[in-house]
Amino acid sequence: MKNLQQIVPALQQAGCQLLIENGGDYNYDAFALTHEGEQLLRDVNASSIAFNGDASNMASLRPEADAIGELLQMLPNMRHCSIKDVAKRDHEYRFPAIGQGLLDYGAGDAGALNTQSSLSEACAGQSNVRR
């Protein structure tokens, strides 16, 4: 936390945002679930820190979580996301083609990620969203 707070003035001066990705490795994660990341943002209290969301990381680190639902909850504080699938084989996680792993980006509430236009609508108002 202290390291993030120390870098905030330099980020603000440069007009940059540091994007923190939710962890996928037990040894190197700042946060795994959305509420943990939101607490980190509250603790740092700087608009120059935001999320890079990754549902596959979440599925590998916290398999009990609804990874797509968590990713959708991150949207207000997310400036980038990694969309990939994940599968577990012999105690190791692999990243197959989308649709061949554990994540279903097109089902139920995850339908918001089903098309580029609906993702753009969900991110409306964020200046760096590419359409």
C-alpha cells in the first residue's frame, strides 16, 4: 500500500493511471476479488490507480468465485481487461481458446461481455475505451 501511495504524485503529474490486475498467482496477487480491489482503491484514495480485470486469473486463484460476475462488478473502476479462457489439467492452469475452458462469457449475466457494442455501452464515459 505504501509503495502505491508513494507513486501517486508521479502518476498524477504525468497524467497517467497505474492499472492493477487482479491476481492469478498466490505468490503475486495484490487482490483477487472485486471487493478486495475496491478496498485497495479506497486505501490508496487516488484516481490514478484503477483495475485491469482478468476473469481467468480470478478463476484460477479463486475457483469458487463467479469470475465473470466479478469482472462485471469491476467495470466502474476498470480501464482495461484481459479476456481469455482458462482450464485446469493435472493441477496446472492453461489458457485455451475462448469457449474451450471454464469461463462462459456469453451466458446469463455475462451477456454484457458478449458483444463489443454492449461492452462499450457498459464502459460509457470512460475516455480511453476503444470502440
